[in-house]
Amino acid sequence: MRNWRAKSAAIAAVSALALVTACSSDNEDDNGNGNGGSDGGGEESTLSGTISGAGASSQEAAQAAWQAGFNELHPDVTVNYDPSGSGAGREQFTAGGTDFGGTDAYLSEEEGELAAAQEQCGEVVEIPVYVSPIAVVFNLEGVDSLNLSPATIAQIFNQQITNWNDEAIAADNPDAELPDLPITPVNRSDDSGTTENFVEYLSVTAAEDWPHEVSDVWPVSGGEAGQGTAGVVQAVAGGEGTIGYADASQVDDLGTVAVGVGEEFVPYSPEAAAAALEVSERVEGRGEYDFAYDLARDTTESGAYPIVLVSYAMACATYDDEAKAELVREYLSYMISPEGQDAAAATAGSAPLSDALRTEYQAAVDAISAG
């Protein structure tokens, strides 16, 4: 069984390096969105205790929204979440250092992460809780948006296209005034699920121009680097001629790229990200409660945005302590509930889960218990 140790944290401003602290809750009803509990209509919560998690910085704004909702329902339950990055989150979870985790890349079988989690947990619960486009963002005076094909994006980040007035960029943007200015790519400095999702997209859609293995570690030397999502956004915003990739919830006023999909260019949006998940397939053979997806990066579906981040919650199906199991179960239930998904959408611009997917994931969450 798992050797649990809780972490303490202080309430901090929402940033990629901050520790976000708030209170968790029961889900609100028995309508297929959770196990029951307070309905938020004045019934006093009986839950109390603390659970701690760490991981994907992309979830930071959503976590703040979820925790705020829990705070109203269960003031005696504290949830700590450290947005330290997906790699750190997986490492801590598989080592038994957190009660739950967040990751932008599902637990790897090849690298032994899934086996390590199963050793701690028995069955692993891994469900999408946050679906969001990864925006390709840039800072170029006088230019708010650009069309870029997958091959052009790959060549820019592989440092083969090095100037903004390159003919490949101009060909897809005949009306844009492109300056004679060097391109400065910005990547994540930390192990990152966002990096892994972005690199996977380049590997699938532009293999000839992106000869690197898929990994959560950025494979190209040079350029600039930023810690966490906020670090990349800050580096792009603080430069001139910079370009990077980041969870779309945090891109602020930066210029953004519409990516080539089939015969069209598709800008990012929650709806376009959701369309990409809907045409993707679940990975087989990982366990009854593990909902990992092979995303359809090379889709030609009209309106689908394939640079999508599906960020997962990781938990154990079995905990040593029933109180701990209940807190984790109710917390994840709220994350995927209509209220939780709407709160994340309003705060972070994510795509709410469909009712069909929510029903599947709720069955996995309901299985969380003590043994």
C-alpha cells in the first residue's frame, strides 16, 4: 500500500511556480456526476482532512477554479496542488509522495512510470480532467495572427527557418507584413507534458522536418527557455521576434498561429480542441480505470485543432485509509462534474467534457476506495 505524506502549502497567486491552496468538496449530486454528498444548498459538509497533489502547470488556473468551488462546499477539507510540471508530478506520484497528481502526458509504459504507479496503487485511475489547445504564440509587432503549416512550424522550432520574412511563412500569409527579423524560439526548460504533446504533434505531422524522438524534454539546443507555462509566456512576451508554445489559457495578448489541418488553417479554441479529442482513440491494455488516449494529431477533420493538450488526473484505485480515499474520490468527482468543468472553462478557457465521456470517467472515480 501507499506510504502517504501530506504536504502543506499557503494560498498564492496563480502562477506557474506558485503553490495553489484551497478547500475541496463533495460532488454536488447523485445524477451520474459523482457519489453524492452536499448539494450546495446549505447542507453542512461532514468531510474534513487534507490531500496533496502536484504536477501539470497547465492545470493551475483550472485547479484554482476547482478549489474555489470546493471551498464553498467543504470548508474543512484542504487540497494542496503544486504546479511543478508534469514530469515532477508523475515522479512524485509514482514514488508515493502525493495523494493525486496532474500530468499533460499519460504515465509511460516504456519508461516504467505506469508499472511504478501500479506498484504503489494496484489499479491506477487516470482520467482526462482538462482539455485545452496548446497555442503557438509569438511576439511580432503589428502582427496578431499567422497561418503556419505543420512543416513550417517544425522548421521554425528546429531552427531551420530563422527569419520572419522567410518565403515559407510568406507563402501562407500573403497579406501579412513580415519584418526582416530573426526568429527566437522559446521552449520549456523543465520536463513538461506540454512539450511532449507539442513534440508529438510535430513528429506525426512533419516527420521529415522534425527528426527528434518524442519526449517531455525539449530536444533542440539554443533558443530561449522558460520554466513552466508562465515562464514560456513571459519569455515570448518579453522578447521581439519570439515564438513559443503554451497552454492557451495563459497566452494573454500574444499573437497566435492558426495551424494547417487538411485544406484549411484552424485557430485554437476550446471547441476545436474538443473536436480533436472526440476523434481520438483510447489506449488499450492499461487497466479498467486508465483512460489514456492516443490523440489524432494528423486528423484532417474540419474544425479540429490537433495541437491539443489532454491533461490527466492521476489517483489510486485503492488507498490505505478510507478517509483519504473519500477525499480523493470526491475531489476528482468535482473536477469532472458539470459545475467543475464549467468553472475550469470560465477561468482557463478549457473544453468541458462531454456527458458521454464524463459518465465513463465517473465510473473509474467511483471505484476509488480503501483496502
